[in-house]
Amino acid sequence: MELVILSGKGGTGKTTIATALSELAKDVVRIDCDVDAPNLYLFYKGVDIEKKDFYGGKKAVINEHYCNRCGKCEITCKFNAIKDYVVDGFLCEGCGTCTLICPEKAIKLVEDKSAETFITSTNKGIISRAQMNIGSDGSGKLVTFLRNNGKKFNAKDTLTIIDASPGIGCPVISSVTGSDAVLLVTEPTKSGLEDLKRVTALCMSFELFIMICINKYDINYNITVEIEKFVAEKELELVGKIPYDDTVIKSINELKSIIYYENSEACRSVKEMWVNIKKHIY
């Protein structure tokens, strides 16, 4: 069973909830597919037992010994990645047009390292994660690799919780493809509602079972009602409503899951939500 934690926008509390559900599930494989801003591992003390270089694409390289400085590559490049016969790796998209236009065949595409991937072993299980290089783009290929890498450690077919990127882009699509269920975390703001509609449409196109969590539902009751109407209209499952709680900020600062703050309203609400989620995924 793969449960993907998603949000239409950043800052809704997606990782906070992913961490809490992972703790409540106990026997779980954690995969941090929010490759542009991975932070799930910060909540755990562990040791990296596997580290690999990930090559997500290619970049052009000019061999100065063969280059006749005709300038055709610089004129042809639509990304302005070539200047004074040198390729800017941050601007190069690896399209290969320059390799075709070069009369001396002085340009070739080489594999470009975009990230390092890790399997981190903790006392709560493993985390499959990545650290991207500066300037690299989050790719669906990297997300797919992380998911497959995590599956190697799921011999008992236990629950896998995926902390996905916010939005509806390529990394999100790669996170939900072939998964069993998604939990969409939203907040009662105008942008939160509109982004929820977009990510819901994406998940519906993949025919996924969709559950909804309204985080900080009490900061704007009017929009919370709008979200509830949308959920009912689309026949989705509203599994949890979590109130605003300053203790969540404390838990993040202390790098501890909110479920360990027993007097917290958010703690109680998350635990109630987990009971509701289990009814649907087990």
C-alpha cells in the first residue's frame, strides 16, 4: 500500500502530517519525494547506508581542441547557454542542437549529475531521499528512482508513505503514478482552495482514491465551508480537520513529530484522522 501525501501549494503542513502519520503507522517505509526541498529526514537520527550519484540528463561540452570558433553553436542555442565558446551548465537544457550544427563535431552531450540519492537507516525504519545539486531541476525520473529504491526495503509489503512535492508538476505526477491512495492537505485560504481543485483534478485523472485533510481549518471558517462543499461535490473523503495550534511550531523547531505533544489539539486531531484513514487503506 502506497499512501501519497500531497498539497496543491507549499506551506499547508504536508510534511508535518506525513511525519505524524509515519509515526502513528510505526511499521512503514518513508520516501521523501519532495526533491526540491527534502526535509523529512530532519525529524530522524539515522545513518546513510547507501549513497549513489543520480544523472538526470545531459549537458553540452565543447572540446576546445576541435572547435574552429565559427560561432554557429552560440547563434543557434535558444537558451543562450553558449558564450565565447564555453557552455554554461546552468542554462544548458541538453537539447543537443549545438551538436548537430557544429561542423567540426567538437560538441558532445555528457551525463550530468543532478543529485545524490540516499537510503537512511533510522530506529523507525528507512528513508529514501535525495539531495539535489544547486541549480538542478526536480525531475520525475529522480522521484521514480527514489520510489523504486525504497521498495527494495519493503520485503513485508508494509505501508509506504510518500511525502510528495507541492503542486501538479512532473515530480508530483511521478509520485502518484501507480500509487494506491492520496491524502490532499489543504488550508482554508483562497489560494489553498484553488490549488486543492487543481491537484484534485490531477489525482482524479489517475483514478486514485482521494482523502482530504483541512489543516488550520479554524483560521477561516467561511473558506473551510467552501472546501467541505467541494469535497462533497466531488464525492471525496474528508478524513480530518486540524485546528491551528502553536504547538506545531514548537514541534517543528524541536524536530519532533506533533504526535508526541499529548496536550496538543493538533495531536488529538491527527490521531483521529489516522483512525479514519486506516478504515480506508487497510
